[in-house]
Amino acid sequence: MPLAVSARRCVLVALAALLLGVWTVPSSAAETAAASGASAAATATPTIPPPQPPTGLLYADVPNDAGGAVSLTWETSPDDSAGRGLVDGYFLERALSPGGPWEVVDSVDAGVRAHTDVTVRRNETYFYRVAAFGPGGTTRAGAAAGPAIGRSSWFNLSRVSVLVFLLAFFLLVLYYMYMAQTGRKPFVRRLAGIDAIEEAIGRATEMGRPVLYVPGIQDIDEIQTVAGLVILESVAKMTARYDTPLRVPVSYPIPFTIAQEMVRSGHVDAGRPDAYDPDSVQFVSPEQFAYVAAITGIMLRERPAAHLFFGSFYGESLMLSETGFATGAIQIAATANVHQLPFFVVACDYTLIGEEMFAASAYLSGEARLVGGLKGADMLKLAIVAVVIVGCVLETLGIHTLTVWMQTQ
């Protein structure tokens, strides 16, 4: 019995070994065949060659500039064609000498054949070359192009339209100045707010109260302050003629000095130099709300019958105009700060909007230069409006000549 069991076990072990050998040998053969196939496939895959270099690189100075740009054009690589995939783009290289060292200043996509280098220095010599790059590598042009020099132009011909309008403006101003000086004063449209200034000063004279003039809260570098001080001279001339006290609080030293001179000049023009009061112009403070507090104090203590606000104003505009409204004074305001106009319109009797304030100085003084500049500017605006209308008509008809001429760099 034991011998029979042992014999059976030996037979089973032999069969198991035989089966294991049958399955192992084909597996090894398959692995060997797969490895051989992969090696053959790898050997059969072709390598991607580098693209052929671009040719015909040309350079030129960019016209109508300050000498800070050079224009480059070239012929693309013969391999730069749709579907080949050999060219991804081009490197633009620059050097100060033909032998280098070279630096990449920019890159462009495949198919592009022109570029402008805007990083050059004026009157400096540069050399350029273009390289094509792709999956197979980078190929540089065989020769460099140069020397390329960016030079400044004396005239920017693309801005001729600006020159024409400037010349037209100066000629118009000179013409109307000449008319005003020869006694043929050009027509200037009347403004109710400016006409009301003399009415307000007359009311203050009847009531025996002063006139308060506020030339804004900005320094002399603000054009509205300059316009307000020019108007102050005409106001001082009226108050001197009516013998009405004038109060001018100022927030900066230079406008303070100019305001004193304007008030003195107004009294001289009115033939009343002896009536000039040096204390009528007061230096207060450049601090916004300290200045406002001083002005509201004048309003409540001295009760001026007329308040004139001519200049640049900000958050204090409503505080000043509301306090003046509470005292019952006639109030006339003028400013070019659009965000403050609603407060003046609501709280003041008259409001000059934007450019009307700049016209007030010419309107009140009648000075030939001011009137000529005002009238010349108005006529140029009409000319611009006419050009815009003509341009719209031409564009509608498909004629682009005027539009191209008006374009500037």
C-alpha cells in the first residue's frame, strides 16, 4: 500500500513538471519576439530633421519716429508650409558686431515674415539674423544683416493733419486779435451769469455790504485759478467804481500776491487808486477745510451781499454755497470741475459751466488778445465739427481718404 501511494505521487509530480514546462517556454518566446519587434520598430522610426534656415533678411529705419525702431523683413524657411510641421517659429537675434555676441530680442510664429524691433537706441549700429526653430532643432541664417541704424526724423509726416489744424488755429486767433485791436470787436455771445456780476455788485452797494470773491482752492499751477484771478481784476474795477468793499480770501502764497496786484490794477483802471485797501486780499490757509471755515466765518460775520465763486472747487463747494444761500446773498459760481457743478447749480443763482468761465475774462475785460483767442478757438471748433461731418459722409460713401489723412502715430 505505501509503495502504491508513493508511485502515484511520483507520477503526479512528473505530470505537473511537464505541464509547467509547456506553458513557460512559449511565454519566454513571446517576450523575446515582442522585444525584437519593439527594437525593429524603434530602428524603423525616422528622426525629424531641423528646418532649413530663412533667407533674404532686410532691414530699414522706421520713418516718422525718434530713432527708436528698425524694421526687419525676410523670406520664410522652405520648410515653413502647412502640414509639414517642421517650423514652429523664428528667433530674432541682434548683436553690436557681425561676430556677436548675439542675443534673442524677440520671437514670432511660423509664417510671419516681418517684425519691428522697438528696443534699439538712436544712432547706434546693430546687426541682425533670423533663426528657424521646430521639433528637429534650430537653424540659423548663414549671414547677418547690417549695419542697421535707427535715426530720428525731422518731421513726422503722419501728423501733418495736426500741423494744419494748429496753423489754422493761430491764424484765426491772430485775425480776430487784429479785428479787436482795430476797433472791429468780434461778436461774443452774452452770458447771463456774467451780466449778473454787475447786478450783484450793485445790490451789495445799495445794501452797504461787501462783495466776497473766492478764486478757488488750488495753487497757481491750476488754469482755473489763473482764470479766476483774471476775472478778479474786472470785479475789482466794478467795486472800485461803486466804492464797494471787496473781500478776497486766498489759499496759497503766489495767488495771494497776484490777487493783490489784480485788485490794485482794478482800482487804477477805475480811476480810484486811493480807494485800494491792501487788507481786502487775505491769505488764509492752504488746508482745504481751514480755508472753508475762514470763508464761512466771513459770510456769517460780515454778511456780504454778493458771493462770487470763480475757480477750482472740490468737496467744499456745497458747504460754501449752502452757507451763502442761508445768508440770502446773490451767488454766482463758475468752475470746470464737472463733479462739483450740480452743487453750484442747486445752491447758486447763476452758474457758469466749464468753458464759460474761461470766456468770462475776455467777456468782461474786452482785451483784444483774450477776445481774439476766444473767438479763434470757437471758429476752430466749428471747423472741426465740419470736418467730422464731412468725414462721416465720405466714410458712408466708402471714401477713406480723409480718415487716413487724419490718422496720426
